[in-house]
Amino acid sequence: MSEHSPVSHSARVPRAAQPAAPACGLAAAYAELDLPAFRHNLQRVRDYAPHSRIMAVIKANGYGHGLVRVARALAGVDAFAVARVDEGIALRDAGIQQRIVVLQGFFRGEELKLHARFNLEPVIHSLFQVDLIEAAAFMESLAVWLKVDTGMHRLGLDESEFKACHERLRRCKRIRQLAPVMTHLASADKLHDPATAHQLALFDRITGHYGEQRCIANSAGVLGYSSAAAEWVRPGIMLYGASPFADRTGADHGLKPVMTLKTRLIASKRLKPGDAVGYGGDWVCQRPGRLGIAAVGYGDGYPHPAETGTPVLVNGRRAPLVGRVSMDMIAIDLTDCPEAQIGDTVTLWGEGLPVEEIARHASTIPYALLCGVTPRVRVVERE
Ligand SMILES: *Cc1c(COP(=O)(O)O)cnc(C)c1O
């Protein structure tokens, strides 16, 4: 095992600035990252979409796994996608050479200039962006992606805007490459939802006769809609080993979780019936038992709404969380884990405990749990 900087500061924090203590010996939460799992999950994308190029989505600090770290672990892909220009610049600063697509593109001239300077490929989703390109004074050429709105109603051009945009950009000398046209599926995480078939048909109608390459499928599209695997696919969550579907886990798709969030038991005490635990005394002990306190809380990104009964693993065995999640601690009912001791490992999600299951207990989604791991959580990389 090797030790690295906190999740969010991936490339920029000098190693010397990090405390010397080994992450797994501290009474504090740490995230073990199984780096070979990235390659395994990438292979699963190839299995599902064997004829497509792959744009790996690594926005939001690589879904909480570290932007540059993820880019290095997924070096075999054809392009990376980030949400914003600063993420693209951070990748270039770290020496990443692959194509980088900026999903939100630019909304001011200065951001456009940065795209040209750092060789980032913006997504053009609105006509005002074409105005900015035509008005720009810079000399570098640009590759751009065009995005069509087929029903998500977030970013994207409608049919007549697409036509106008395509026409103008084709004439624009600054554009060295009109890269593939994109659209985003709103409901691919519901299998057999007619909305997805409708979006696919509309996209085909709007873009089909232009002959450009196409890029449609997010993870749910890759896993659930083989008809959405065009020349390019655009998966995110499945690369991290989680499922986009509410009623599945990554393992159901043959994926492996990259992140396992762990901590240690730091205290334990006997409880008698009637003892209330934690803020507000929400949970009241019903039988003589034993409580464990683990060093993790919402200050680490463990979800505050996680309800009583949310499972954790104590030495690999399931035990229920009880009472409210604190900033730095959670309480666990250890009555049925008599062998558990101070210092034992507690797994919050990951290997052996699907993050999707924790998300359901906390009324959230696995994306939000992974992205929400905070900088104080130390990262331990496993090669
Ligand atoms: C985040 C994002 C993706 C990846 O979605 P997953 O559900 O994580 O696979 C793909 N395309 C766009 C436009 C996105 O914003």
C-alpha cells in the first residue's frame, strides 16, 4: 500500500506537506482505492460497447477519487470529459495528453481563450457561444463538440439552432475540427422508459443526415441501451464500479468498486434498555447490549441522513448504525458482534458493502456519496 495526498488536492499538494502517520493506523476515515478496478471497469465498458470510442467522465474530482489520479489510471481511453475549464487546466498542468472535452464549454470570451490555450475541446450548447467564437481574437484553432437537446432540457441546441450552429461553425476558420455531436439521456436509468426511445429517435432525426460521429450514452445508456452506443460512449459512474440503476449494484453488471471507505472503532460501551444514543436521543436501546463508536461522520462525507439500520461492516460482518450521524462519529449496535474490539476496521461502503445500498438508506444516490468524500479523508492507493 502506498500513501497519497487527500482526495481533492491530488496533484498540487507537495508530498512533504502531508503528515507522516500512515493513514490506516489513524483513528480517522480513509479511502482505499483499488486502482486495478479502474482497468477492470473500463474493460466492462468495452464489453458493452465494443465498437465505440470511450470518453471517460472524470468531472467533480473524478467522482471524488482524485481528478489526476483517475486520469492516470484510465490512460487507455480516447478522451476525458470534465465539467468545467478549471478541471481541464488541472489535467493539462499534470501532463495529461489525451483529448479533454469540457461538457459545459465556455460562457465568456476569457474561458474560450483558455480552451484554445490549453487545447481543451468545449461543448457548444448555445448560440451565444458561436457568437463568442466568431468574435474571438485569438489565433489558435479549436475542436468543438455540438450538443443537441433532445428532451433533457438542460444544455443543448434545438433543431433549428443546431442547423444554424453547424452551418456557422463549418464556415469558421478557427474551427479545426467539428468533433462528434452529442446529446444527453434524461431517463436511461429507467429501463424501457419510452422517453429514451423518443430521445434517440429525435437525435437521429436532427443529426442523422449530417454524417458526423455521435456520442450519446452515459453509464445507464451503455448498460441498458445498446442502441445508444454510437461511435462514442461517455460513461462515468460505471468506471468507478457503481450502478446508475436504483435497484442494481455494480456487481450486477460485473463491475468492481474502486473506493472502499473505512475507519476504526474508537470506543465501545455497555447499554441498558432505555439508554438513548446520540444527538436528540433518537435511538433508544431496547435490550441489554453493546455500542461501538466509529471515527467517521458527515465531516468526512458520510451522509448525515443515513438512517438507523444503515449497515456497516465491522471486521467484515454487518452491523447496524444507530442514532444520528455526527460530524466525526457514528454509533453502531455491536450487540451481535461480541468479538469486536477497539481499533477494529469498520467499512462504510465499497468492497463487501455496495455504496448503492448505503445511498438508499440515506435517501441519496451513489454519485453524491462518492463525490462528497471530503479532503480530510486520506487516500490509500492499492496497485
Ligand atoms: C456526468 C455526465 C455523464 C456521465 O454520467 P454517468 O451517469 O456517471 O455515466 C455523461 N454525460 C454528461 C453530459 C454528463 O454530465
